[in-house]
Amino acid sequence: MKPASRRKARELALQGVYSWQMSKNPVEQIELHLATSSDMSKVDMSFFQELLRSVVKDSARLDSSIRPYLGRLPEELDPVEKAILRLATYELLDRVDVPYKVVINEAIELAKSFGAEESHKFVNGVLDKAVRTLRKNEQS
């Protein structure tokens, strides 16, 4: 799959995770809505589904994994930042085939596109600290 199709998958997964955080609707319903209301022709569908379903299913584990690096409680995070950090934490923990630099860069790009003005700096700082523990074997 092309990197652009993965980026689109992350963008849609972010929208899905955000929607789930706000509505608590079933993930299947959110996934169906996104799949039928978006142009999916350039999306890595299996990656999108994996991200969305896994982040929703494992949100408590992801939150506890990222909590030490936040400087505040996950409940106090902006919902967009929280969704981005959950996605990135999932990839850092469970998708070791994706280089950590790619995970961090993609999270920064999501924050620039969807987050508040300075979100990308916060996301970068948190993930920069987290990667030292979550991907310590990959550090050069």
C-alpha cells in the first residue's frame, strides 16, 4: 500500500475515534457511516478498520500506556489530541512494522490538520518522550 493510502486511513480512523469518544456509539456504526460517507477509493481499508476497531477496543490500555508522558490526566486532554495520541500509541505498541518516526510524523500531521493551533507541538512532545520507553529497542 502507498503511504498516501495509509495517511487517508489514519485521517478517517481519527474521525472515527473522535466520534466514538464524543458519542460512545458502537464502533461498527461509526465505521459504516465513515465508509459510506467518504471516498474510500484511496484508503487502505484494512488499516483503517484495524486502527479504528483496535483503538476503541483497547482505549483503556492505550491511555494507561501514554499517561506517564502527558503531564496531565487523559480526561483533561482535548478530544482531538486524545484521539491522535490513542492512534499513535496503538501504532507504537502494536504495529512495530511501522517505524516510530513515521508514527510520530503522521501524528504531528494529524494534529496540524485537525487539532488546535499548537496541538502538534504537544503531540510531538508527548510521543517523543513515550517512544523512548514504548519503542526502546528501535532507538538508535
